[in-house]
Amino acid sequence: QAYCWHSRTNFRERMISTPPRSAQAMAHGNATPWLTIAALAVLRPHVVEGVANAVERRRPSGALAISLLGLESFDPGEHAEEAELYELSSFSHALQSSVKPHGMDSQEITEHVKNAKQGVKAPFYAYPCTFGVITLVILFIYGNRGWQVVLSVMSYLTALSTMKLAVKYVFVESSFPFAKFVTTLHFITGALVCLLVLLRRRAAYGLRIPIPTAREFWFMITPIAVAASISIGATNMALNFSTVAFTEIVGATTCIFTVGMVLIMGMPFERILFLPTCAVAMGCAISSVGELNFSLVALLLCFGGNAFRSLKVTLQQMLMTCESKDKFDPCALLFWVSVPSIMFMLSGSLISEGLTPYRQMAAMDTHQLRRLWFGIGISCVNAVILNLAQLFVTKDLGAVGGQLVAQAKAVLTVLGGMAMFGEAVTKMEIVGFALVLAGVYTFSSMEQGIKERKQLEKQKSKEAALSGGIPDGKP
């Protein structure tokens, strides 16, 4: 319920007193404005009218860019899927479980918000044009890596950006705010899809399904699932002690934590690449929007979340690029990681949510049940694409490169809003965005150059060995 606490203490003042730059604020993790108004209506009913009017009067284009394009992810990190589930479920819980103050129930609040949103109209070309802007930026940065890398990055960013729209339908429209239960279904779907792919490979090409050793499963695969869960929990807990802006600034150091984790694990990393990595982290911190409220507890929780997130992606890279690279591709790795993830998330669901999800489904009529499962099915498809794309990005770009892609996602979102809706940005945000894009581009170019140079040196050494160690091939 961290977001409800943060919203009712900080959101009203920010919405009324700050300039109209909602797309930037959303891209850096602030809560969806209309859901926040709904939570405020429950928690502070006497201010909802003023907030709704302020949003509709001062921020039409930002609400449009966020709510219609789906570019409103809670966190640009690797754990965005589950984090957005928790964020949306907090609002939906507030709507459902609250007392009905001043004669205004949850249904009336929802209708009030829907009516306020009807005043904003979107041009029909908004989404494809914004998507085109983002695609051009990705092609400019990663075009020299090949079409497979570009496709994996685009799939990852698209799935990351649309995840909230998928789960919003389940939590809000279907009134089913059970984050852990839905996340369990996501892991189950991912495991089933990957298993079908592995079985198809075996039937068509005779490829055996890779079986991890006991060491690989207990000391690498299971820690990936544990690290993902801890990073999500630590980040969400940090919001209880500080603001979104503070957690975003600290979260921007995830890529630096990943560099340290890669070096600790003994994996190769060129030290010169640390400079563009720091540039990306600094750019994300500079461009973070919102009120800062330092808290030592929040700082430690954010650092803990960064460390475990870095551990997760580093172990993923190790399994897919080191000694076991011929054994685990993204599909096989996602299947085996899903096994402990299902057990952990299902246990958490039974402990915190109990049998309430099952009882609520049993009480639904046929139409409601079909609507719910349609929404869950769409979110499961989105989650599978997101998780697979993230593994492909990690395999192609490495743990650090994958983190930089996730950090650049927020900037690309704002670029789309600026291009299509004339979103205003501050000079400080422009500096931050420029640092992020320049850092990502420099990192990608330098890393590609280093790889090509190493391949050339390896090829020359092989040719020298074949010619008996005598240059120019002379006998």
C-alpha cells in the first residue's frame, strides 16, 4: 500500500503546483494520474474534485500520452512486470476495501474518473508515430549489432511499456487485485510455453531438453528466482519510507551495481566501459522528477534491491554466455527459472492472499469470468514476451548492456511524448536525457568495437598458427 501512502501525502501538491509535464513524471515512475485520483477520492474525498479539475485543465496531453500509448511503466528495471502488478493492486485494494465516505462509493469514484478522462481526445496516428520515433532511436543505437539485436530490444521495450495496460484490465476493470496470484499464472504460462518449444525442438530436430546439474539448479537458477523476488520487495518497501523521485535516483545506480557484480563473479568487463555506464546513471538521476525526501532506510532498501537485481541479470548472463552457453538458451533458461519462481510466488500468494482469489472467481457469473480470464490471458502473453525478450537482450548485450536498455526506456517514452504531443521538459531533464542516450550509444559502440578487435586478433593468431608462426604465410 506504499503508493496510496505516497499519493495522499505528496500527489495533490505536485499535481496542482507543478508545470504540465506528466509524461516525464510517469516515465520516471510516478503513479498513473487517474488511478491516483481514484485512491485520493477514497482517502481524501474533499480534494478529489480539485485534483481532477487540475489534471484535466493543465495536463491533457500528458494523460493522453500515458494512458493511451501505454508508456507508463512503474520501473524501467528488469522487475517492472511484478512491480506494476503491486502498484495497480494497491490502488484497486484502496477502491474496494475502503469505507464509502461522504456518500461516495467506489463505483461513483470510478465513473467520476472515467467522465473526467473523456475530455481528452487522441489523434489516430499517435501510437504508430510514437513507436516510429522510438524505433529510429533504437536503430541508431543498436543498428550495427544486427537485426536480431534490434528486434529483441524493440520487443523488450514494447512489452515493458504495455505491461501495465495488460494488468490494469485485470486489476481495475475486472476488480481482481491479486498481484501474486496473477504473477504465479504468468510464471506458469511462461513455463508451459517454453516446455512446448523445447518439446518441439526435440521432435523436429532431435535436440534434447537441457537438464541442469544440481549445482546449476541450486546455486544459479534458484538464486535468480530468489533475487528477483527480493529486489521487487525491497524496492516496494522503500516507497514506504521515501518518495518515488528518491527511489528513482537511487535505482539509477543499478547499472553500476551490475558492473561490480560482473567483476565479482569474475566475468570479463572492459574497464573503459565504466565511463558511459556512469553517464547513463547520472543522466537518469538528473532527469528524475519529483520531491526528494532522504531516508537512510529507503536508501539501504534501494541499494539492496539494486544488488539483488544485478545478481539476477549477472547469473543469467553467466548461464547463457559462459561454460553452459551451449546448454541454456533464453527459452531453456526461462523454463527452469520458472519452476522455483512458481513455488515461491504461489507460496506468497497463499500466505498473503489466501483463498480469496479462488472464492472471488467462484462468485463471478459466466460473463464476468470470461472477461477476467481474457484479461489474464492477455497479461500472460505479454509477460512471456517480456521475460523472453529480457533474456535475449541480456544474452546479446550482457548484464550491463541490458540494464542500460532498461534505463533508456524512460527517455524513449518522453521522446515519443515530446514528438507527438509537444510535452514540455525542463533544461535539467534535457541534460539528463542527453546523458542517458549518449551514454547508451557510447557504451554500445565501444563494446562492439572491442568485440570486433578481439575477434580480429583471434583470427590473426589462428592464421599465424596455421602458417607455422611465420608471418605473411612464407614457408
